[in-house]
Amino acid sequence: MKNNKTNPIKIVVMLVLLVLVVALFNPSKLGFLPENIRFMLEDFVAKYFANAAISSINLQTIGAAVLTIAVTWLVAQIVKFIFGCFKCKKGRSETIHQLIGDLCKYVIYIVGWAIALGCFGIDTSAIFASIGVVGIVVGFGAQSLIEDVITGLFIIFEGEFEVGDIISVDGFRGEVKSIGLRTVSIMDVGGNIRVVNNSEISSLINLSEVKSVAVVNVPLSYEDSLEVAEKAIQEALANIPSNHPEIFTEAPVYKGVNALVETHVELLVIASVKEEHVYDAERIIKREIKLAYEKAGLQTPCAA
């Protein structure tokens, strides 16, 4: 989970960006820059932002802008807290819940930025009218951002996968923890979280759409009786659904001899379970068979 202590850094980042934007619209104040660079900036502003010049910079306008940024961050945190109070079940409702939360967050930051720039007399409507929204996005090299957002909308509304599903993306298997406009967060069984940009999801398998198969290879010593082992295994498998109904809806199936290797006979057991229960099912089957071996007096050889 993210540490909330890092959230105030967002305020600092927003303030730094605000300073850069203000400096862009008032290049004459940038005395540390070479004169030719300042002239280039002035020509750029005059050409594309003729109606968006800064009217004044003083302690009052700076304080108002800083306060606006702080309030914007605070409002975003309040909205995040409110959305966190309404927990949805895993699935499409949780996906839409996260989407609305992301939209609200972006709207709040955009409005806050517009108000902060307005404190310096910058007509933000003139900025959008001068170069257009598409020009702003492309100008800042955010073509990939557009791709992420568009792909994210397709993912959400087509329902290819939802929060709580087990998916495999480029070989990384895990549970979908969140689906945003830009990224998808996936957590594997070890608790490792991978964040993937929506536009980078090129190969995906939704493992939750159908039941998966837990596969267990059971070793048997050549010195022990195969018939005794098969009887012990089948008795153990028959009791598993009643002991673990939350994972098994039906008894695992003994498929027979799978291989004859140098050190032992390899027996095969499979079970149909939900994808999120595959590893738990394999561990339970191995435990029950080990106990059945001990009860029947069979050895448990180490697999090569």
C-alpha cells in the first residue's frame, strides 16, 4: 500500500510546476537566463498566448496561488476519503467506483490549476483558445497518455476484466487490484504489485473466466505397492471437498501413473477450482496425500 506520508510531496510538485508556468508567461523576470533565450520565450508567449499574459506578481497573488494549490490538494484528499468510505464488491461496481474517483481527482486538479493561474491574471480560457486542448497535450509529449486513457475506457466499458479477477499480463500473473484511466495494478501471490500502463497491455489472459486446474504430481517409491497407494490416494481425495468446501466443489481426480522416472513412480492428481484457489488447492492435496501415505505405511520419496 502507498504511504500517505508521501502525499504532501504532491503539493511541492504542484507548486514547482506553478512556478515554471508563471515563469513561462513572464520571461522578463528570469534574469539568470541568457538574453536570447528570454527573447525567444517572450516571442513564444506573444505568438501563442497573446491574451494570457500575467497582469501582476506580488506577495498577495503568490500567496493566493499557493493557498489555492494547498486547498486543491486538501479537497482531493477529502474526496479520496469519501470514496474510500463506500466500499464496493469486487467486480464491475468496484471498477466503476475507481473510475469515478479518478475522474473526480483529475477534475479537482484541473480546476485548482485554473484558479491558481487566475490569481496571476492569466486568462486560462485564452490559453485553451490559443492552442486548443489537443495542442496542449501533444505539446507536452503526452501522446502515450491519450493512448492509456482511451485503452482504459475500452477496458472498463467492454468488461474484458474487472477488479478482483486473476489475469496474466506478459507472463505476470496476479489479482487485479485497481483499474484506472491510465494504469492497471496487479498483485501476485507474493504481494508484489505491478503497475502496467493501459496502452502497454498487449497480451492478456483472464484466468477468472473459467475454472482452472490444480495439478499435483505425487511421487511413489518403486518399493511400495501401487495398488495400496492408489487406494490411499482415492480415499484421501474423496474427503477433501467436505473438509475444504470453500475451495473444492468436487473431489480431486486421480488420473493414474503419469511417468516412470529413475527414482520413483510419478502419479497424477488434478482438481478443478477457481483460479485464485489454485495454489491453495495444490497445497491441500499434497498435505492430505502425505497424511494418507503415513497412515498406509508408504514412503514419500523426494522427487528428482
